[in-house]
Amino acid sequence: MRFIEKIASVLFLLFILLGGCTSLLDLKSEGMEPRLVITGVLSTEPQTHVIEISATVPYFGMDLPVNIQAEEVRINGEPLVWDGSMYLTESTFAAKEGETYLLEVWIDFDGDGETEYYWATTTVPYTHPLESLSLRSLMPSGNDTPFLLMAGFHDTPGEDYYGAALWINNVLYSNRILRYYIHSLNEYTQDGEYLRYPIPEWIITSSLIWDNQQTFDLYAGDVLTVDLQTLSKEYYLYLQQAKIEKNQHFPLFSGPRGNVVGNIEGGALGIFGSYAGSRKSVTLPECPGLPSR
């Protein structure tokens, strides 16, 4: 009984203390203030490369980041073109393996009339050619779904950082961070060997999870293409953090709503990274688990 009486006394005291707090609390946090976000990724594939500039939105808000214009954006001293939404390189631009690139951004983000300067560097890794791509059935028969995609390539000595994107026919299935695969290999994990590596991110069945709670249906004869990407370390670490924020469904190359740590200097969030890619394709066979078109 004495124990119950003590508990009752403590609860009564808490009630009195909390009941006396009738004024509104004005909670403020530095995290509530908008932060500049700069994101861009260079690849060895000739294409238009994009630098996006935006600001953070409230973590629990429903709004998506809106891109904003800077005064100037340069990569290795070359100005990028503003298209009304983002900054673009020339369509033939391809990053060179082993070369270091400097991103520079000038913008008056806080509106005080003074231009702020932000920068970041990335060194493009070397390509690990994807030498083979095959399907391995997980069924005892060996010729039915579900399948695993097996990537064959030579790892190099030392720590390497890999990503993999999946294309189905002409559609990028890995357009979301949750559907993009990352992994690192070092001296503790088959370092410097030829690997036939299973990619567990995608279990190939007759339908895969897609956007807006829909499914992506697969058929015999569909072509699966894997882009094996050797990632720069800062880009790998950024994606690793972003995948932890897996409840936020944001596009692969956009700035997430959470404060994922990147490599932009000067006080902004975001990432300036790079990768070297290599692709192979495989065709889904006719089997009992896959319908025909």
C-alpha cells in the first residue's frame, strides 16, 4: 500500500506542476530555418549533367523543394546554363576517370544583398567493367521465378564503392533511392577478385513494386539492363545516409528533406559526386512464372 501511495503522490505532484504551465511555448530550432541545398552528380557517360539548387522544407511538411536560380554556377571554371529550373552542362559532357572536378556556386540565398560562395570537389573513380550479367533462379527446377541478377566483374585491390541501377526495357526502374543498390568491397570482402555478385535489391518476379502503390509487370522477353557504377566515396556515403531516410520517397538525384550530410562547403547541404558506369543486359526467358505479352 505504501508503494501505491507514493506513486499516487508523485502523479499528483506532476499534475500540479504541469497544470501550472498555462503559457504557450515558442519552440525554435536552427533546423527550422531554410537551408540551401546543392546537388549534382557527374558520370563518365556523355550526356547533359545537372546541378540543382533548392532550399530545405519542413521535415513533416507536405511541400516538395522548389529549385531556385543562383547568380553563377561553374564546373572547373566553365559556366553552366540555367534552363529555368536547373543548371546544365553541354549534352556531350562526360567526366574523365581519375580527374578532379570543382563545382562553384555564387548566390545571395539569405537575401542580404551579399553574394555567398559555395563549392565542392569530386574525383571521378575508375570504371569496373560489367563483364557479364545473368539470371539465377531461386527455384529447385532452375528455370522459373523468382530470379536473382548476377553481376560479373573484377574488383580492384583496396576499398571500392559500387552502385547499381536497373533499367527494364527503356524505363529506369531505379529512379527512387529505395530501388537503387549500393555496396562497398574492401580487404575483408573478396578484395581484388573476380566476382559473380548477386544483386539482392531486386528479386525478379512477374511484378515489382512501382510508384504510387502500383506494380511494374514483367513479361517473358523483357530486357533487363544493369548499370554497374563505381561511386566516388563522398557520393557513396551520401547515398548510404539517404537510404536510411527510407520513409522519404524522393527522386534519386534530388535533395532529400532530411539533413543528410554531404560535401558542399560554405554552409549548404547536398552533394557533388561522381561515378563511372558500365552496362550489360539480359532477356527474361519464357518460364511458368512469367506471362507473355
